[in-house]
Amino acid sequence: MPLLCFASPKGGVGKTTLAANVADALRRSGRRVLAIDTDPQNTLRLHFGVPLSDSAGFMADLPKRPDWRMAVRQTASGVLLLTHGAMELRGALGLNAALERDPELLAAPLRAMLADPGLLVIADTPPGPSHALAIMAPMAALVVTILQAEAISAALIPDIDSGRFLGSGTMAALYAGRLRVVLNEVDLASRLSRAAADAVARHLGPRLLGAVTRDETLAEALASQRLVMDLAPESRASEDIREIAQAIEAALPSAPDATFPLAGWGAR
Ligand SMILES: Nc1ncnc2c1ncn2[C@@H]1O[C@H](COP(=O)(O)OP(=O)(O)OP(=O)(O)O)[C@@H](O)[C@H]1O
Ligand SMILES: [Mg+2]
């Protein structure tokens, strides 16, 4: 049922890496998980072992209104996957225009996915604002925003606070309540990284779900097209990702103490 959107105002901060590996961690803890790639970079699939040459995808076909059930791939991890599909510039611009004209192209299949009570849907999004994020944010139980533990993150805090990065005015205020943050690439050996992490943690309080260390095993896992818990289950990164998955479980509306009066608001 719940939708988690992995997003960030900034590119290259670890959205795709964390979306894939958190999906795997939640699957390992017993959830049925569907991961959907809404970024034309089409890279989420690489974490799940889909060959580079396999360029077919669900999002690329959206204007033809494909049946998402037929497009779902079963991956070795057990996570179900909807790839984006490879697109040239013209195709990507065309898809953007189609989503702007007709948001139901994506909203309708997503509603069908979310109607399955046992399914947790994790969406990877392109960096910054996108039509896909604008369509999904109102349906999301949580928007998991990735920030790097570096100086620039402090400058992004006002955007996170106001929810501005998800829209403006009342819409931003509505989404802001569902916004959670994960700090990525924390380097405990770096004074600056530690200071940035401390500042962000103090400011965000309970909106901070957790932090992931800078750990090359995450990049190595991607290079070998595997998930980090498969490649290096005892690594620091694996440990951090398991903790993030637990924090997400605790923050989801189905958890006993969590109250999310607005969850699913836009989907009705
Ligand atoms: N905690 C980490 N430690 C070390 N390397 C990391 C970590 N997180 C991500 N990386 C590496 O950083 C690079 C960017 O990660 P990723 O592609 O997940 O970012 P992204 O936010 O999805 O980028 P984009 O905005 O282009 O979609 C990758 O090479 C990835 O392996
Ligand atoms: Mg990405």
C-alpha cells in the first residue's frame, strides 16, 4: 500500500543507490516491494542486475498506456522492478510533455499498485523537480529526501523546511509533513562532514531518518551490479541501510504509534 518517493533537490547524492538498497533491505525484512524508476537516466535497474543492454521500460512506454503488471520484472533479490527504459532527448521531452498534459498516465497505474494492501512501492526520481515527482508526492506516505553531509546541505535546509522543493503555497505545506531526510556519505574522519551532519541533525530533529556512511562498497556493489547486502552484508553501509529501513518501517502509517492524517490524501 504505501508509496515512498526517493528525491532530492540536488543530483548525484545517492537517491538511486539508497532507493535500490533500502528496497532490498525492506524486502529482506519480509515486505513485498515494488521499485519503480521514474528517472530517464534508467539506472535503478543496474543495482538489480538488469543487463546494460536491456533498455526496455515501463515509463518510456507510458504514452501507450502499458499494463504495469505485464511490465513488472522479478529480480534475483525478490524486489519487483519497473524499469524506466532508455530514451533519447526527444523521447524524454515528449514523455515530460505527455505527463504534464495527462498526469493520469502515471497516476492511474500507481493507484492500482497502491491498491494492493501487501505491496510497498519505492519510487526513484530524477534530481530536482520533475513531473513524475509532482504526480507522486500527493500519493506518497513519505518523501525520503537525500542530502549529502557537506556544506551545501545547510543551504538546502530552507527548501526542505518549507517543502518548497515539492511545490509552493498550501501544497508545499501539505507535503512538508511527509518529508523525511537521509544524510548520505557521512565521513566520520572528516571534520567538515561531521560538522555538516551535526548541523543538519540538530535542525531536522525527528525528520532525520538516519545517516549512511561514505563507503566504497556501495560503489563496488553498483560496479558489479549487485546490492550491497548481497556483496558485503557486514559492511558499515549495509548496517546503516538496515537501520534506515527500520526507521522507515517505524515512520510508515501502519506502524502502531504513527499518525499520518494526510497519507494518501491526493490519491482519493
Ligand atoms: N554512501 C556512499 N558512499 C560511497 N559512494 C556512494 C554512496 N552513496 C552513493 N555513492 C556513489 O555516488 C554516486 C552517485 O550515486 P547515485 O547515482 O545513487 O546518486 P543519485 O542521487 O541517484 O544521482 P542522480 O541525481 O544523477 O540520479 C554513485 O557512484 C554511487 O555509487
Ligand atoms: Mg539517480
